[in-house]
Amino acid sequence: MRDVLPEIMRWWRSGLRFGLATVVGTWSSAPRPPGAAMAVRGDEVVGSVSGGCVEGAVFELAAEIDEPVLQRYGVSDDDAFAVGLTCGGIIDILVEPISIETFPELGDIAASVEAHEPVAVATIVSGPGQVGARRIIWSERASGSLGLERLDEAVDDDARGMLAQGLTGIRHYGGQGERRLDDLAVFVHSFAPPPRMLVFGAIDFAAAVARVGKFLGYHVTVCDARPIFATAKRFPDADEVVVKWPHDYLASVPVDERTVICVLTHDPKFDVPLLEVALRTDAGYVGAMGSRRTHEDRLDRLREAGLTDPELARLRSPIGLDLGARTPEETAVSIAAELIQLRWGGSGRPLSSTEGRIHHEVS
């Protein structure tokens, strides 16, 4: 949805009407995750809902849509021209007509996304409620209604919890908003600020890591105490470059379970005090570059600094997956591979040597 937002806002502000298709549910090897979106206006198309498998059918539906509808697409049958997913998956797609009249809150949502303010859009996609009814939820306020005050209150609580974790997906309720029933399905689309990647050490490896981090959707900060090395010119892909002692900087910024910390300093006077702070934060990933000998020496120094074995067990060092990487770019790919593997619970093995579903459930 973030990818199509600039274009659909141009249409919306111009008073144009268009169709919006959003993936709200997936099963098995579906090619796009919940939240993926495609917008259609006339012959113009932006975004994608399936990587090409069902785009043609969705285009036709979105081009002529008058009322919100939930459409399921599954495995193709023997007809070579049948609409379906050749990957064997199933996806549910909500298709809606969008305009200033049908979606007046879209401008507020876009403004929040631009300002990195967490916001969630909750939409009824099936059940006894009105399909397409939506409620917009921020951290401390909400707008619109799903039809019942009790349902609104339940969805508000769940949506704020999902926002805190950056989760998008379907939640089920009873027809009157009961939490333990599943008559009614509500799709909660979270627009949480991008997760942070903190890269410490202004070296060539850091430039490559910043580049791949930005590609993966992180807000990337490069930090080093040496002003001659920590410059925006050397790290054009970083969102910000900070000149400060790494451990002081880390202690001064918010860190949550989505934060990635990459320590590439290669110098005990930097990385030991930095890791002493990092391993006591809520960061979801703390990795440090170095040889195995460097790692063992680093562990000894950290134990001397008072870190416990459970705290040290959080450290991923040497950083990255074993891909045989040598260059800065290859090393950055190995780090990215480890982040993806941890995020989705993959095995890290070649897919050709595994069986079962390719796309793992969110852990």
C-alpha cells in the first residue's frame, strides 16, 4: 500500500474515482503478503497483488467496481486460461471503489504515513457487518465506525496492539463485537513507521549494509565517532549519519523489538561499550562483525563488563549467514539473509533441499 499511496493520493486529491484492490488474506505459497495493493483508474495501473498471476482478472474487477467485494483466487484448474495462482496458493482480495466521497479519511492517513505517525485502517471484509465499512485508528484517537460501538472498541484495542508490532492481518469477532467468536472478519492494515537499522562503524562494509537495509525498508542510521569518516557523502543510502560515540548515541535513541543493530566497528574501545548497551535493549537483532577469535575476545571483555550469559546469547557474531561472503556487498547480503531468516522463521537452507510450504507464517 505504501508503494501505491503517492499515485492514488494524486487521483484522490483530483477528485477522481478509482478501484483499489488489497490482499487481505493468504494461504500456502501466495506471492504477495497481506497489505499488497493495486489501484486501477481507466487504463492506468499501479502496484501488484499477485506478481502477475491474477492481475488481469483483478484489473477488470477493479475497473468496474461499484460496491466493495471480497474475491478469492486459488490454484488454476486444467483450463490453461483459468484465473488462478500457478504457485499453488490462495489469496483473498478486497476490491473497493475509492474517491473523496467514499474514503474521506484517506488524506489523514496519507499525512500520518508521511509524518511516520502510526495509523491502522480496519475494514470489514466478511460476515454480518457491512463489507467495506472502515475505522481509522491512531495511538490515541480513532475515526469512522464499523457499525457497532462494541466492535469499534474491540478493534481499536487489537489494532493498537498490531501497530506496536508492525503487524497487518485479519482479526475475527462475533456479530456484536464478541472477541471469542469468528462470525465477522476485519482486516487491519498497519502503517507503522519503518523499523530502524542502526549501523555502527563508518567503513566500506557499513555503506553496503546501509544500502541493503534501505532496500529492505529500514530507516537506516550510520553512526561513528570520527567526523572525517562519518559523512553523508560516504553513505548516500543512509537516512541519517551521526557523529557521536556509538554507545552514547545508542543510549539516547528509542529501541524496540523491530530495531536492528549492526556493529561493524572492529575496535574494542568502540564495540565493547556499544554492545554492553545494545545487548540490554529490546532490539530484535544485535550482530557484530569480526573473526571467531575476535568474537571470543569480545565475549571475554563483555563478561568482564558484567554481561550475563543470557544477554551474551543474544549476540549474533560473526554477523550474517554462512554464504561464503567476502566483499562488502556480499557481506551485506549475508546480513540481510540472516535478518530475513529470523523475521520469517526460514531454515536458511536452499529451497531445493526443503519440502513443504515456501512462505512461512509470521512468528
